[in-house]
Amino acid sequence: MSFASADSVDDLVCACNPADNLRNVKYLSGSLPKIFSDIGIARTFASDETLFRAGQPSRFFYRIEAGMVRRYVAVSARCRQITGFSLPGDWIIASLTGQSRYSADAIDAVTATSFAQSLIARAWRECPAILEEFHRLAHDQLAAAEDHLRLLGHRRSEDKIAEFLLMMRDRWGQAGIKSITVHLPMPRRDIADYLGVTVETVSRTLARFARERVILLVPEGVRLMEPDILRRDLATR
């Protein structure tokens, strides 16, 4: 499948009239506005398939529709730092300066919509409402990066893991999936690489939380039985 023709880009720009532009593009993390779906391409990625690698030319934006993506930077041949997990509704913008600054792999089966950066850049120039929404998305991603730094700053590993579970529950809720079960399709090594702890620490801490009946380990992830206890323990540190 090829990218949309120039006519589709014109349709995108023409759709942004002063009366309708905010209504058409607002909340890019929700249902994809038609003016974007007209220029996007639906793509699927199998588990562990790569969306892009660090250092490769950055030509596309991705909007995750289903599944989860890990974003990471390779520190060495055997070491990596996971910088975040992208859920349905999230946008992935590898770089605006030519080369991708990090890598991204599908954790489970992923469906995404890809957009040529050139088409989005033209829309930014000609439709201020679209640029405004991407500014909001950039602000949200900066806030997520700050949350990650704060998470890494916890001295106690169990505090990192407790806050991670609460954070993932909230993020799934923002994606429209509200449940006491926190969906965690990633392996525990991914959690360890995100939190800066060992796999053994993740497994040992989850097992202790389960023994204390704060959580219940289930095949699809973790069921938060006593989220208030996790939150209260964090507040008293």
C-alpha cells in the first residue's frame, strides 16, 4: 500500500477551516480524526518486530491503535535502557532532526497507523489547530519523561515497582481500559530495564506483594487488590 496522494494532503489542509479545525483534530489520542485517517497507512507488527532502529532515517510518525510498544536506547551490546511503553492512542515521534534517537519494538501484536513526516509537516504549516494538538502531545510526553526520571530516583526498588503498577493502571485507564487488572504484556526484563533494577528484584517484589495479598498475579498481568495500600506506602516514604 502506498501513501496518500497529494490530493489527500490538500483535503487534510482544506478541512482545517477556522470554524471546524479544533473540532476536527482535538484529542488526537482518542478516535483518529478522519482528516488524519485519510493520509495514514494501517500497519501491523508481530511480537518483537521492530518499528524502527536508533540511527535510522526518521521518516514516519506512528500512532498506536492496538498492542504495546517498547521504546529504548542501547547502552551497550548487552545493556539497554527502556525509556517508555507506548499504548493505544499514543503517538511515537522518533525524531524531527533526521535520525531516530531511539529504537522501538512491538511487545505483542501491534496495529499502528503510520504517517509520512512530510505530510504532517505540511499540515502543521497550513493548519494551526493540528500544530496546537501536537504541542499538547509533546507536553504530555515531556511530562511522562519527567515521571520516569522521578521513578528512577526512588531509592527502594519496591517503591519503584509499586509506582510502576499504579502508573500503568492509570495509563490503561487513559487509553479507555479501566480495570483492576493491569495488563502487562511485556516480560519482566522489560520492567527491570525500565526501572533500573534486576529481573530478580522485579520477580521477588511482585511475589512479596502477592503473598501480602496487595496484588494477584494473573496470566495477563497483575490485579491490584489493594491499590490504596500501595499508594499509602509510597506517600509515607
